[in-house]
Amino acid sequence: MTQPGPQLGEFVSAQCQRLCEAMGAGSNADLYNELLLEILGTAAGRSLLNPPLAPSAISDDHTPVEFSLAFVPHAAPDVRILVEPGGGTGDYAEDARVGRKVFEALADRWSFSLVHLNQVADVFFPSSSQVPFALGCALALRSTGQPVFKAYLNPAVRGPGRAARVVEEALTRLGYQAAVEPLFRQAARRHPGADSLPFFALDLGNWDAPRAKAYVAHHNIAAADVKAVSRLVPGEHPEAVEEFVHLTLGDGPYYRRPVVSYYSFTGASADRPSGYTVQLPIRDYVRDDQEARDRAAVVFQHYDLDVQALDRALAAMTPRRLNSGVGLMAYLALAYEHDQPPRVTVYLSSQAYHVPPPRTTRPVPA
């Protein structure tokens, strides 16, 4: 139901339109917005004069939408959007029901299979749970104009202490049982309490190589330790991963919001991950968005990426001065996938409800 005042759907749709145009994807803006509003459902009509209906795991101010841009050299970035279906109500069972219904409608419209999601449905969707987040839906458009999707699931749905068992069971059902032991031995068990499992994700749609992804949050980790956990994936990337972390956050350790690794699994390598991504919560280690932008610009220059495109993206998200707030750039990530060039992704917060003021001092480590 539409409520008085500026509405959530209008706010995020305008951001989406501007972002697509700024990234040279203006011809795709209508479809992006159509899908965005379809996934948001009735939440699109919520008034921004009222507080969020429920906490959202997607953003700090509980806007149930996050934008991201994936950059590789000498190419236009891919625009991606993460949405909590229905906007989240705080009722786990209802949010799970709405989310699954959204994916069923998308699968029917765009002719893709939900077999992998259905394989793990009883693992991630118990009849009740105390967790606030049930399901997220990410979307992107391929060069053909065909959308592809990702489902984000909550491993803590049966309690944080059972999250590892949930991820283990999901990987086993999807055919990656041989990868479970090395994942937990090398990446997710540095010492008790050091790591947690915030998300599990599945590619859904007509992907060339659909992935399952296990996310690991590393608390109080340092750059050298990130290098070590990245070695689970074969390749020459560990040195580059350490360098990326150092350029963005310094050497660490990082005592505020944890650094996140995610490990991608495809049919190409069933006994170990085929890809590695490190996500750095840059918003927690800067005074304001201007400092976040400047650090990201150093990374962009290092990887021969378009700094002007970064600046256009930030301007498309908000008209405010970057030094007037913090949190616009939520994460900066570096991805290595099997047979793919390295990719830098910028995660952008909608901040429909709230913009935190700049910090008076630089958080440590600098």
C-alpha cells in the first residue's frame, strides 16, 4: 500500500536510473527498475517519513536495497542490485515465503530452473527461526539483455552455532562434499570465534558457470592472514590479494567490521573452490566518503580502472558532498574466478533512511 510522503521505491528507482545512465547502461534502466520494484513488492510504497519496518542485513540504515558495480579494465562496469524481497518484515516465516514466491515468479518469467535452490530449501528454510534475514535476491543484466539472479541465504537460520553444519550440508547436497574439509580447515577455522558464516549464495538463471558461494567473515584479521586464507583457491592471486588489502585498509589487523572472503564452487573443480573474493568494509575504516573515494581511486589506478566512472557512480547515488557523511561506499572487493580476469567491485549503499555523519577521527587501522 502506498503511504504519504517520499516512497522507498521512488528513491531507489531514481538512484537506479541515474546509476545506469552514468555507467553507459541507460538502455537497461527500465528493465532494472521493473525488476527492482517487482522484487521489492509492496515495500516500494513505504514512506521514507517512517522508520524501516524491520532491520535489514543488506545495509547499515536498513534500506533493503544495495547497488554494486563490477569493474574490469577497458570495459563498462556491470551494474548489479541486491534486494530483500518484500523489503523485509522482521517475521522470518513471512519473509521466507515472500522471497521464495518472488524467485518462483522470476523463474517462470525468465525460464530458469530453481533445482539448486530446491536442493537446499529444507536446510535454509525451517518452519520458524529467530534470525531477521531469510533471503536476498541479486540481479544483473547480461550483454544480451537477459537478467540473471542470485539467491542469498542465511547459514545462521538454525542458530549461529549450527551455521557451519548448514553450509556443510548445502555444499554436500550440491556436489561439493570433497571441498568441505579444506574450506573449514584452511579458511573458516583459524581459531575459535575468529570466523563466522554470514551468507551462502547460489547463482540462478542462465549463467555460463553457475556458482555456489560460501561467505566467511574474518574477525580481527590482518592483510597477511587474508593472503593465507586466499590460498585455498589455486592460482597466483595471494600476493595480489594482500596488496589489495594493504592499498585499501593498511596492514591491519582490522578490529571493526570484519573482512569477508567468499569462495565460489562450480562444476570445474568439485574438490576445492574455483574462485576467491575478498570484500573490505571500507566504510568502517575511513572518516568520510571522500576518504573512501580517495582510497578507492588509488586501487582503481593500480588496476588500470576508470576513476572517472567511479566518480560518476558516486555522484549518481547522491548529490551531497562526500565529506558530509560516511557509508556510501560500503565495501570494496577484489575477485579472482576460474579463467576470468581480476575484477574490482564497488558496493554502494542507497542510504534512503539515514546518512551517518563523518567521523571526527580516522578509525584504526589507517
